[in-house]
Amino acid sequence: MSHNTFGHLFRVTTWGESHGPRIGCVVDGVPPGIPLAEADIQHWMDRRKPGQSRFTTQRREPDAVTIVSGTFEGRTTGTPLAMIVENVDQRSKDYDDIAETYRPGHADYTYEVKYGVRDWRGSGRASARETAMRVAAGGVARKVLGEGVAIRAAVVQIGPHAIDRARWDWAETERNPFWCPDAETAKRWEGFLDGVRKQGSSAGAVIEVVASGVPAGLGAPIYGKLDAELAGAMMSINAVKAVEIGQGFALAAEPGESAADEMRMGNDGAVFLSNKAGGVLGGISTGQDVVVRFAVKPTSSILHERRTVDRQGRDTTVRVKGRHDPCVGIRAAPVGEAMMACVLADHLLRHRAQCG
Amino acid sequence: MSHNTFGHLFRVTTWGESHGPRIGCVVDGVPPGIPLAEADIQHWMDRRKPGQSRFTTQRREPDAVTIVSGTFEGRTTGTPLAMIVENVDQRSKDYDDIAETYRPGHADYTYEVKYGVRDWRGSGRASARETAMRVAAGGVARKVLGEGVAIRAAVVQIGPHAIDRARWDWAETERNPFWCPDAETAKRWEGFLDGVRKQGSSAGAVIEVVASGVPAGLGAPIYGKLDAELAGAMMSINAVKAVEIGQGFALAAEPGESAADEMRMGNDGAVFLSNKAGGVLGGISTGQDVVVRFAVKPTSSILHERRTVDRQGRDTTVRVKGRHDPCVGIRAAPVGEAMMACVLADHLLRHRAQCG
Amino acid sequence: MSHNTFGHLFRVTTWGESHGPRIGCVVDGVPPGIPLAEADIQHWMDRRKPGQSRFTTQRREPDAVTIVSGTFEGRTTGTPLAMIVENVDQRSKDYDDIAETYRPGHADYTYEVKYGVRDWRGSGRASARETAMRVAAGGVARKVLGEGVAIRAAVVQIGPHAIDRARWDWAETERNPFWCPDAETAKRWEGFLDGVRKQGSSAGAVIEVVASGVPAGLGAPIYGKLDAELAGAMMSINAVKAVEIGQGFALAAEPGESAADEMRMGNDGAVFLSNKAGGVLGGISTGQDVVVRFAVKPTSSILHERRTVDRQGRDTTVRVKGRHDPCVGIRAAPVGEAMMACVLADHLLRHRAQCG
Amino acid sequence: MSHNTFGHLFRVTTWGESHGPRIGCVVDGVPPGIPLAEADIQHWMDRRKPGQSRFTTQRREPDAVTIVSGTFEGRTTGTPLAMIVENVDQRSKDYDDIAETYRPGHADYTYEVKYGVRDWRGSGRASARETAMRVAAGGVARKVLGEGVAIRAAVVQIGPHAIDRARWDWAETERNPFWCPDAETAKRWEGFLDGVRKQGSSAGAVIEVVASGVPAGLGAPIYGKLDAELAGAMMSINAVKAVEIGQGFALAAEPGESAADEMRMGNDGAVFLSNKAGGVLGGISTGQDVVVRFAVKPTSSILHERRTVDRQGRDTTVRVKGRHDPCVGIRAAPVGEAMMACVLADHLLRHRAQCG
């Protein structure tokens, strides 16, 4: 049991604080012999790193990843893969104001109650900076899964504005700063988020992660269900408050005769005629796309003045300056992909262990 | 790592199939000295057991629980608590039809793909019968949590019909066969579900579980977040496809200034002015009610004829007779309570371990 | 983490007390499709069960094992395998004397200090009765390992009397009540143990467990070393106080040039010219016999009067009547085999997970 | 489950290779609020670091430890404590000869069989260099245990030469380069090891680790026994082949009436009249000194020519130059202390979790 470790056979342990000298992770259980270079990981790091548009935090972090153990002559050795990223643009001064005050919606209060101490500089360990190492680990997980498995995320809602699914185009997600698969909605979001920023407010988002090419048979009843672990994985991402698989909440309202995906024989075996289950039945993958959606609440650190209390137990108010994402949901998309990759890689190894 | 074990310090391992001779569980890590009798557990078993109204399966199972180890002179000893329930009303014959056919929406196909074998009698291990032992374990967890923590569930939606939250009355949940907190809606559901049954269809549901009296400080960043583990726990229940904490998906649409719960000093320390976060910030409990909602899809086993394939790879259709819950969501309510209790008990011990 | 669970992928959880109604175990992670009947397990149970000679306890337990879940039509299903054994010959009355007194060398005192309560009837959970379920699990582990792996134990010392290794004959272990591979020493032990019994004393023993046919490559540096896990496994058996691998302690006295096993090419690859390492290098199996030896202290429950204290904190003395093994080491031999089988099965699955 | 992680609640994950740029560890589960500075850790690192006498390797490593996360203003925060040590004196060239050849007694062959690849530079991950991070983690564990618990190791045998226990003086262990508690034997070892070095040979050793002040009640039956975990912990140290608790193997030869430690009431509760059990009964600490002994085989890398095979499957011989410890057992003493500290800290937290 470890609070800072994720996965069972493909195991990721992260460490480091937002304003510490560096952050890192250890990935254990990686199969040996897999070609792996820093550039393979950096590719994914670059998609999450801050400061790439005016819609994310302006903190300037190159997030250059170094592999410090676990590879030899360009291949994994089967021993723990350690990766490190230097923190280069901390500005702890920005946080002086909140050293003594609890920001509403943030972990300030709960960390202090639990531990009796917290590193308030950049929120310490509670900062989404930790997710950089999830993305690094996800890069390794993708290598373990191989090229047959494709994992992609799209932002499908920002604030109250959802995309039009009829216009879904994966290619579009690479063309706008929102990972939005619907070009028209992306434009609308631009205006919406500019307004949000100007008002010193923030916006939430819904992200959809889709894994294609996942073989049938991954996952494990009863408490190791693929969807149960995906739910836990996504909910562990900062600011996530909801998760659904396939049609999710909408299935509660459907009649039984349309809720279940019918089957027919195809050329290569059984095929499903729909995918309302999101690629998972009884906790085990069906071979269809694995589809997960999660909601990210609006960034808690905003300029708006809000009521709170301080460490001395006095009523006060707080306005958070610093450099914050107006919509943290955007950068959660690559993180969601990484968590999907880690869960699938873990289950691939677990399946191989038991079923050969 | 275990597929059939749940929790870390308060650990539940279940075993047994729907049509095997008996089912059971082992609860490890229970603190010693806690008064515990079979009646304490039976109380909770009785709330989940089948055949209590025309809206649940007609299988007649007394679900009488026996404690076979782990107590001495009426108290827990700190050694593993084993509990067993006899299966008395299996009718494997009902399942002959589906021995060779995969029911849409069920785990039949995925179990067969994964394991190359499945116990088709009553769905074997994939049956919701397993959840009886979760409820037994939940009864123990409640004892660990003590009387200060109250855990209650309500069904807040059946099919497309949601309750009116303005009429919420916890006492009402004990007065209708749906755990419905809204008397008017309960009546409406009666008619709706009678129709569903007559049509040989089934309905989904949304369940809300609320834990009151949870001390602030439970939960553990980063991957042991209280809400992440609750999400995994609820998603591991049969037929669950979505989970949210507090306002959940709705938070994605809210502006930052209203999404976070403000604070003020109360008589006994800080209080929150709302509970949109569902009692969890940064993965750690705030001291407010912990609120989780999950969606249960409609029962997959229905009388409607549906298209599917058989084990020989032939297109066919299936209509499932047997004795099935028209709305499995109803009996998921006590199971959701049990999972909440188990997660909280586990985190109580984990918190005590690290923070004393 | 679980105190009553052993293994990682091949996971064994045991429950039950010496004088409870029954004892049992759950084996999780078993590969599906393995032919398995109760008789396969009973074969091993019968080797450990009490009352088979005058040199073991006279408690009469048939130790008939029942498989209550995890198989279907004679094969494992991949779901948890639950096994139960009824306790039929408890005589709790024998223990009345020690309900208030701590037997020297026994767990009475430490259980009471730790838990504030103990089940004194037959020592409750601390009784070696628990090892019956280890043997049951070991029977499953052997099936997972397949017929290519043979695991055998021999008792190589009882009291101060060691065997003559020059006379080692495995067949002999089946012909005397001591699992002794040296016929002459077996005879000597007979006289020695008769004397021990008459004096109301007890004797210790050293057991050697050898696994042949173990493929090279099992085990995992750094903390999952095959020998580290074997050491923990053997030390977890009741009354064991020492463990060594291969030449063990004797290697400390050898010069480097003779301590390491040299290699030469054989017909089927590299061969070792000796096996001082006991089949494990760097925590990974070499393909040679895996050899473990462990020491069992003399039974603590003896007729000799000994000084102790009681629960009220008074000096007193104790003589233990009941029905006890004069040399528990004898029945530890099949238990040692079972633990070896479980460790190897676990590592086989772990190896397959990571290295395919 | 993780191959590179040790412990359950106090969890240590190590990473890094002998000739990589750096090595490190993550310690998770540390209670918050404990004063901790790098100097606290460095104190213990300095005792293990190489090059302090002519009897250990001449590799020059300052082993300066840096804490990169998990503390704030000089205290632990409850979040993962990451520590890093730079490797500064690698000479990979020394290892060119063995890149293609398997050294007898070393992990070269087994790593290659298992993983299909190995980092031969300084033995990569199989090097005892990894133990530096165990010592760092042990330094943290000591802080968790507090000043009431003292953990000390002594080397009690080098090659065939054991100490005279009658001359045991803990203070002496700080005055000679062997951690030898017997001044006369220390002198004898000096001559003996000079001879060993001149002959290009190596010597084994036996180390005894003693923990005083351990409260009664730590440890957990059945598979989490304190002695079982100590056995696994010590056996996981490089080159260790045997472990015993208290009198260990000698207990097998003792009669029951003298093997168990009698009890009497003392001023502060029950006291034991001897400590043959090594401070552990039924897997739980008794309050006496916890005593563990382990054997370290002679260094495998020696100048003596030995027969072996190469990667191409040809018979060959090998003589290992490089800079190796003539007796690795000496530097294993601080490592044994560290493992004892980690096991005890883990069990302290586990005990607190369950028993409050």
C-alpha cells in the first residue's frame, strides 16, 4: 500500500513538490528489452507542459525529462526506470499571501488538518505539477502497450459549452489549444475563456479519453475491474470530481432493451453493434474502444475575492494572484491519456501473469 | 495485488459463485476488542437480500450470515474475520439456455474470452450475488467507524425519473421498497416499474450515498485519494457505469467563483458554507458529509429478444428467463453503503497509522 | 498489505482458529483451465495431518478438504479458489489451565500484549493448525508449477542428531515417520524421541526443502529476491527460528575461490559444477535445485514445569498437558514444501507478467 | 507488489545502477512533523561508504545525500521523501572484461537469463551500491522509531574466525574497521584479511543486528510476522545466504525445557529470564532485544582464476580486477541495521493502525 504509487505490476511512484528543486518518478515492473529514449517520453511531456497558449498557466517550465536508471544501450533492462524533471520557474513569493490562509476549493485546509503542516509554496505536493510525472510514466506505458493500442483524449466541454459530437474530428484536436475535436466549438471556447480570464474567474471541463486497439480480456473481476481502476485513476487527477464509462450516467435512464450492446459475428469473430458499455463488460475489456469521460472542476485559485478562514482561525477573504490555468481541464487531457495508458499497461501484465 | 480483495489495512477478500454451495469473505486488519455478533451483520444483510418486494428478484435467499473465525467471547480478536452465507435457492436449470450463448450487456462473453471457461450457472462469479459479502464486510466496517459515522443511501433516479430533491426525507427511504427519499416519486416509480416488468424490460437507477460524521483528515494524496478510492469502490459494483463526488459533472459547467465552497469560522472550528465538493478536497475529507452518486445500468438479463452470438460463433438471439431484478439499482443501495463504509474504515486505519 | 495473506500474484489468505468450527483459505490468482479435484489437495493434506504416528499429536483430525468455489467441471476458472476444512476434534477443556497463564516460548503473552485479548483454546490463531491451509494452498501451487517441478522435504536433524548426508535416499523419507532420508538415523531418532516423550520434554528439528526442475530466471531483484521471499516464507511457519539457502551459514567460513559455483557448457546450455548457492544467484533462480533449510525450535507446550507469570501479574509455574507434538518439526516438513510451492508459483506468474 | 519496494506502510522504493549518474530512493508513509535534515541521514551514510579502510573497496564515493522532497522547514510533511546520491567515481572500463563473461557466484548469468539484457558496468542494479539507499531510508526509519529504540550491528565472524562473545563490548565496534565488538579478534581479522587480499581471495562474514527498546506487541501473525519480515529483509541484502533469530539453528538441538525463555514479574511488568527467542514470540515482539544474525558469503569478484562460460556459450575462465571489497560482510553491518530499522518502523505504523 502506498499513497504515492499507482498500479500493481506496472507501478508508478511519484515524488516532488511544485516548488522543490525537482520532481520525479520511478516506474517499476517494466518489461525488459523495450527500446526507450528520453525523446519518446519528451514527446508526451511537451503536450502537457505549461505556457503553450494564453489559456494555460504562464509558468515557464521546459519539463525536460531525464532517464536516470533502468535503460542500457537504449533499451529497458527490467529494473526500475527513474525519471527526473527540474523545476526551473518557481516563484514562491507569489504564494506569500496564502501561507496563512486556506483557499476555498483547494487542498490547503485538508492538508493542514491531516498533517499539521503543509508546503504552501505552489501548493507543494497538492499541485497539479505532480501530473507531469504521470505523463512521463504514461509514455513508458504506451511503449509497453505497443503501437497497436492508440490512446487519445479530447476536451468535450468547457464551462457550460459542450461540443457537437456530430462534428467530431480527431485531427482537429491537434489544431487548437484545447484538444477540441470540433473546430467550431473550439472557436467559441476561445472567446468564452478570454472572458473568463478577464473576469478573474475560471472554468471547468469534461475530457473524454478513448483507447483503441485494446485486446479483449484485459481487466479482472471483482475488485480489479478495468473500469473500476480507470475510475480510480481518473478521479486521482487533480480537480476531477466525476467519471463515467461509455454512456455512463445516461444509461440509468435507458430501457434494458436498448442499453446493452447487441452482438453479431464479423469477419474476425464477434462484433458489437454499439458501444454503450464503453468497451468494458463485467470489468473486462470487450475489444471495442475503451471510453472514459471525466469532469474537472474550475481552477480554485482565482482573482475573485472569496470568503475563507486563516490558520489562526479568523474569518478573512482571499484573492489568488500567481500564475494559474484559467481552465485546468485543458492540461488534464494529456494526463487522462497517461492514466489510461498506465491502467492498460498494468492490466496487460496482470492478464499475462494469470492467463499466459 | 489481488483481484478479489478490496482495501489496504481494512481488507476484504470475497469468494464464491452464484450457484456454488456457499459464498464467503475474509476481513483482515480489523482492530481487536470490538463487540461484534452475527446479528450486527445480519441487520445489514437483510436490507440487501432478494425477494423482499415484487421489484427485486424472486430468488429466495435468507442470506443468514455465520461468523466462523475472528471473534472470541463476542469481541473481535484482531485475527481474520471469516463469514459464510449458504446458497439455498439456486436453480441452475434456468440458465441452461444461456450456457452456449452470450447475453448482451453481460460478462458472459468477456469471461469466456479472458479465462477460456466460465461458470454459466447464475453467472458464477460475475453475479451480483457476490455483493452479499460486501454488505457483510460493510457491517464490520461500520463497527470500526463507530457510531459517530452514519452511512445512508438513497435511490435518486429510476429509469428517466429523478426525485425532487426539495422533498428529500431520509425517513422516507425506510418506508418504500426503493430506498426513495421522496414519497411522491416512490409512488410514481411503482407504476413505472410495474410497466417495465410487464414489458419484460428493465430499468437503470442512480444511487446517492452519504456519510455523515466523517472526521476531517481521512484520505491520502496522491493515488490514495479518498474520492479516487470511492470512485473505484463504487465502479466495482456490478452494473455501475458512472460515479461522481459532490456536484460531480455539474461542476464542469460552473464558474470558479461559485464552484468552490467558501469557509467561515463556526463554534467548533472552520465550517464550509456549501458542500459542492462532496466532503473531499485534495483527496482528503473536509469534515462535511461525504457524498457519492453512482449510476447503475438496466439489468442485462431481460425477456426481450436481443441479437447475439453463441460459443460456436453463430448469430443467434436470446431472451433471458430466470428470476432477475427488473431494476438492480434498488439492491445496489445497501451495497453502495457497504463500499462507503469499507473505504472509510480503511482510511481511518491508514490515517491512524501515519498521523497517529 | 495483509497479515494473513501470502504471495503477490498467487495469493493465499487463510482464516480460522484451532478450536473454531472450521478453518479455510482463499487462493486468488490461479490461472484458469487447470484440472483440479479435491483429491489432488487431499493427497498433500494427508501427509501433514496429525495422529499418524506416536511422534505427532494425538488430536484426530481427518483434515478432509472441500473446494467451495473457483472450479467448474473439474477445472480452475481463474476466480478465487476457496477451501474449507472442518475442525472435528477440539478439546478446549485441555486448555483451561492456560487461559490465565502464559506458556514460556509460546505466543500467549505477545498476543495478549498486542491485541488485549486472545483465544486461548488451542492457542486460537497462533496454533500450527493454520498450517493445514498452507498445505492445501501448496497443493494448488504444485498444479500451477506443473509436473516438471518436484518439491520434496526431508528432516535432516532432530534434537542434536543430524543425518549422515552420505546415506541420503529420498525414497527413505516415505518409509519412516520422520521424513528422514537416512534409514539408520531414522532408527536412532525413534529411540531418542521415545525418550523425549517419556521425559515430558520436546525436541527441535532441521528441515531441508529441495525444488527440482525450477526454470532459470524466477525471482526478482531487489526486494522480491527468490531467496528473500523463501526466507520470509519459511520463517513464517510456526516455531521456525532460522533459514538458510544452499550452504548458508557455512559459506561465511569459506574462501572466495571455493564459495562460488563454477560454470561449464553442458549439452543443453550452461551448467554449474556445484550448488553451494542453493540454486539462487542475485535473487534469481539458476536452474539448479533450489535448496532451503530451516530450524524448528522444540515444542513449547511440555509437561516439564516451567516458571512463568499469569494475566494478573503473579509469578507462577506451568505444565502443559493437552495433546502436543513432541517434535513439531516433523509435521513442518510438508508445510515447508507447501511454502516452497507457493513462493515458486507466485514467482512463475510474476516472471511471466514481466518477461512474457 | 513491487520488486524494488520494501515495506508496507513505511515504504522504501530504490532506483539506480552502480555506474549510472545517480541513485536514489523514495520513502513513502513517513509520519508528518518529524524533524529531519540531510545531516541526520549523512551520519549513517558515512558509516557504510566505501574507501574508509584498506579492507573495503577503494572506489571513492562521498555518498553525499540530498533530500529533494518531503520536508518543509526542517520537518517531514507526510508526503514522499525523495533522496538522491550522485555517483562520482565509476570506472566502467574496469568491467570491459566481464561484459561477455559470467562471473561465478555473481548475478551476471541469472540477470541475463531472466531479462535478456544486463548492465554489466559495475554490475548495474545487482551491485551492492544499491544498499546506500537502504541506509538512507534506515536513517529516516530511525527517526520514526524515535530515540527510545537503539539499533546496532556487530560483525561476529569473518572467514572461519568467530569472536569470543565473552569479550563483547559495543564501544569496541566503533574503534576498529570491522564493527567488531571484540578487540582481540579485530586484531586477528586484520592479519587474516591482509592475507586474503594478498592472495586475491575474499572472505565471508556473520553480522549480528540488535534492536533495543522495541516495545512489546510489534509484528503481526501469520504472514506478517516480525521475524519473517526480518528474515526476508536481511536475505534481500546482497550476498546474504542465511538468517537466524535469537539462538536460531542452535535451538534445534536444545531440549524443550531449556529452549523457551521463562518469565517472572519485574518492577515494570513481566520480564524474561533469557532471550533465546531473540525478542520475538509468535511473530510479535516481546519487549526484549530483537536479535538477528545473517551470513554474508565471500565477495564473488576475486583475482583468482575461475572456470566459467561466456555469452556466446563457450567455456572460458575469469579473473576479476576492478575495486572490490575483500570482505563485503563488513559494509553489510550498517545495511543490516538499516533493514532492521525499516522493518521496525513499518511494524510500528502497522501496529498503530490496527491497535491504536
